[in-house]
Amino acid sequence: MKKKSLLTIVLGAILIAAMVSGCAAPAAPGDAGNSSSGEETIELTFAIGGGPGEIAGYNRLIDEFEALNPGVTIELLERPGQGFRDQIVAELAAGEAPDLIKVGFIGDFAFYASAGGTVDLSPYLEEGFADDFFPAAWAIATYEGKPYGVPMVSDTHALFYNTDYIEQAGIQVPQTMDECWSWEEFNEMSRLAMENSDADYGHAALWNAKRWMLFLYSNGGQVLTDDLSASAINSEATIETVNWMKSWYDEGLAPGSTSMKASEQADQLFINGTIAFFISGSWHMPALRDQMTTMGWDVTYLPCTPNGQDADLGGNGLAVTKDSKHPEIAAEFIKFATSTDNMREYAASAFFNPVRKSATEGLEYPEFNKQMLLFSEVAATVDPHHAAVQGLPIFPQIATIMADELDLAFVGGQDAETTVQNMDEKINAVLAQ
């Protein structure tokens, strides 16, 4: 058996110490607070980081749940995304974590579960509950075969384009997934747009290592072996993927300020007309509507390979922490929020993709419906192995390794072969810890 990562071991030790020091029996449900009439009042807290659409969506769900469950109140704790997990870790160590937390699809479900920070929801879920969920999304919320949360929504990437620039350059974009540009064709279209429109650069991506993986998997590569026990990143497919993206910067198609670890935000470059194409996710659309007022935009499919397409597996779900005095009530809220109708309405209002199969039926977005349905189509292509790697508790460490090395390749002059070899060695070192 592989040893756990140092971060997981440290968090686990902190949580054990916290639980031992607070070994008094948990308060009975009635101790949570009593109303003036003597009836039990159950107060839950729910920590979330997210945009306005997410906050509004969860506030609506909370209001409806409270109306159906008199005596239960849920306080929504709005927090910035930056540092969200660190704050939860500190609260878990102190025994003061919120009852409910929003959990990201970046190894967080397994991270919390492996350290004892969240609750196995199996006792609270009916048999067959998982059957309606897309397998990749459900898998990422499990740890050692048990659900330590429930996925709520996913998001993925597609190719935004400036319609004014595309018209200036005489470019016809793909209308179906089968028409997706090859990598070579995409570079050529980026060059055409840069040379024949008002764009200063062809394109840029809003990067991180997780998002880079969609291109690796679409090219037939993978990060780890099938059993997740060793690195599989040292392959010709990875070298090809690195070289293709390295060409963006080497050939001046993308600004160097938008490399893997650069600070300049590619979305702003798209909004202000600096780039013609922009690789990112659906959550940008409200900002494009509000800020990109002098130029048009739309969405098409990402470039692909003969191997097909993969999708970035963004998204999040909900979990119950070990500090909750009312895990059964918290679990009921999760089931309520992730029910077919509620998930469909929440996803549509916040511009995400639902992760229940039944929630995609009759799905219609109040705005950007055509574009969002394209994102939903792309989201269904995610590779199951991609999801399995991303769901590991050590994935953040693997992602840091990839980001560091890819940045050196893209703008630091490091060749693809060295980049891939370095990633391979460092990932294996993490797995051996």
C-alpha cells in the first residue's frame, strides 16, 4: 500500500488530536438551541466560495429547505475561493468546521475524507442513489468506494471566439464536435486571426494543470498508470502535447504573460480585444455579456486529435464535516439540493452542467442556452481515468509539479523531453511518499 501524502498525514494527525482533546460526548440534537416555545431548533452552517449566481442559487435552496423543514435553519457562510480549503482545514483541526461545505473536483473530496474530516454518507443515501449520476462525477466524490459527498454540478472548457475578428479573417468555425479543428488547424486559424483582424494575438487559455490535462487525455496520454500506482506521463503523447502548447508561445500566437503560472488573466485579454480566441469555461459568459459590449462573441468546440476529445472536469459538490452535530439533517439538505429538479434549476441559473442524467432532460438555460448546451455536450466526453486521477487526495501535489514544469517549457526555454522526464520523476516521488 502506498503511503499517504505528508499533507494528508499532517491533517489526519491534527484531526485525531482535536477529536481526542474534545472527547466529551456530542450534544444531543436538542442542545443545538431551543425556540422560545420549547420546540427544538436545529441550526446548520454551510460554507461556500463562489460567484453571485452560486450564492443566489444556494440561498434559494436554503429558503425552500427551511420552509419544508420548520425548526431547521441553515446559515450560508460566504467565503472567497482563495484560501477556502486552508480555512476549512484549520476549522476541522479546532473542531469548529461548518456542518456543510462546498467541495471542489480537485481531489478535495478524497483529501478531506482520507484525513477523517468528512462523513461517509452511505447510511443516509438510498440504495441506487448513485445510479442517476454521471460516473466520472460520482467517482470524484468517493473515497475507497464510499461517498464522502455528493456532486452537484460540473463545468468544462470550450473555445470562445470574437465574432468580429473571425469575420475579418474569413474564418469558419466548427459547427459540430465532428468538425473540430486539429491542433495544427487551430494554430493556423489563430495565426490567420492575428494577421487578418484587429487582434494582437491569436489566442490564450486561462490555465492551470488540471485544465491542461484535457489536451493530454484527448491526445491519448495519461498522468498515471491504469491502477494509479505510478506515473505514466513519460510518453510520446505527452511530449507531443507539450510541444504543441509550447509552439503557442514560441511562435507568438499567445502572449507569454498567459503561460501556466503567469499573472495576466486571459479573460480580460479576450474582453478588451487583445486575443481572437479564448480557451476557458462557461462561467465567463455573464462577464462577457456585461463587459464585451462593443464586439461580439460566441463559443465553439476545442481543437481535437484523431483520438477524439476529452473535457476538463471542473465542478463541485457538497459534503458533511465530522464536526456536524446533525449529520442526518445535513445529509437531507444535500439530497434535497442535488435532487433532479433542484439540480437542474441551480445549474441553469448559475450556468453550470448538472451531473444527474435526469437533470439534463428538458434542461434549458435562461440565457446563453445554445452555448451552454454545447458545454454540456463537451462535458460528457471526460475520460474516466482523467477523473480518477483528479479525485486523488494527492492530486494538488501532482498538479503543482505539472504546472511548474509546464511553465518552464512554455516560457522558460525548457524542451519538452526534459519537461516530461522531470514530471515523471517528481510524480513518482510523490507517489512513493
